[in-house]
Amino acid sequence: MKRILLALAAVAAMTGSASAADLGARPYAKAPMPAPVANWTGFYVFGGGGGGIWDADTYSQVAATGAALSLHQNQGGDGWFGTVGAGYDWQFSGTWVAGVFADGQFGSLRGNVQDPFNAVTGKLKMETAWAAGVRVGYLIAPNVLSYVNGGYSGSHWSGSTLLGSFTGLPTGFHTDSFNRHGWFVGGGVENNLNIFGIQSPGWFMKTEYRAAYYDRKSIDALSDVGNVPAATNLSFKPWVQTISTSLVYRFNWTGPVVAKY
């Protein structure tokens, strides 16, 4: 009986060894590699251009009291501009980016304004503007940032020669240039140019929409001789919308960083 049990045990041992020998070696499994993460922290500069429109709520009023003499009208203009600026971004929580920036615009957003009470017309244009603010964005890809922004803005508007609305002839009055200040909101997308197959480390492109709301201004009609203000003036409250595309250079861009194993 013992001999039978020993024989069965020997057969079982040899069968197990043969089965193990038939099995191939266990394949080596490499640890999964994390998704690339880009470094957006650092300074950047940019320059570009775009187009815009402005609309203004206007009405005639008594210069001394501000009493309205006409109904409110919407008047406006459009045009093109160039822009330059700089900023600093900070990347946090992996895929979020926040930063501060400042920029300036220069060009000509030109339009007409009318004083219906006095039947005079003048050409008015926004010549320059500047903005300083903050932006917050989310990385929808390691090299693509979608963001919103907002802050404080200022603008400079030209003076104008006033013409008769019906005759088109000079009236002997003009307006001086002036500045307006207010706030803005906007948003856009910024991406590394490598997304288009262009090998250009540090170079980006951004496209941005912005809406700026400026405070109200009483535009005086001044006589060409003696610069004496008229008894009435035009109340002017502008709203400016722009779309721009800029080339951006980020000084410390390292591209996506991949962990090594």
C-alpha cells in the first residue's frame, strides 16, 4: 500500500513539473506612464491686432444742469487696431492657470455722433486704449489654455469738427479729445504653435474677445474762436467690443514634461 501511494505521489510531482515547464515566462509589465504635463508658470509678451466696434448711449442735455433735451440714441463706429502686452502666469492644481497682465491698443475705431437738439454731427474715434487685469484658465490639453479675464481699462477719444447735420458745412464749433475709464470682461484660447505641427518652442497664439464698459462723458461743443462752450452738450457713454489675435512668446516654456522610468 505504501508503495502505491509513493508511486502516485511521484507521478503527481512529475506531472506538475512538466506543466510548469510548458508555461512561458511571465511577461514584464511596464508601469503606465502619466499624461504629459506642461509648465505654464512664467512671464510672457505678445503682439497682434484685431477689429472692434463701439456703441454709445447718447442724448442732448443742458450743460449747466444735465437736464435731457432729447431722447436716448445709440450711435457707434468700427475699425482696426494693433495690440502689445505682457503678463505672468502661475500654474496650479495640475491643469489650472491664473495670472496678471497689461496691454495697450492703438488704431482707429471711427464713427459718427450727432446732437439731435442742435442738428450737428461730428466724427469721433477711439485712438488708443489700455487694460490691466487678471485671467483664470483651464488646460483642455497640455499646450492649450481656455481662459476668462477681467479688469480695469482706459481709452482715449479724438476731438471733432462739428458740421451741420443737414448742410454738412462747418458750424463754427468743435469738441476736444477726452479720456474715459471703466472695466472689461473677456475670454479666449491660447495654444502652443506645435499644435499645428510647427516646431517652435515657446511660441504661442491666442485669440481673445473683450467687452469694455466706460463711464459717461459730457462732450462740450466749443466755439472755434475763443473756445467758449455752448449752452448744451452731448452725453456720451461708450461700450467697446474687440476681437484680436496675437503671437505670444513664453520665456520659460519647457513643453510637456514626461516622467522617465
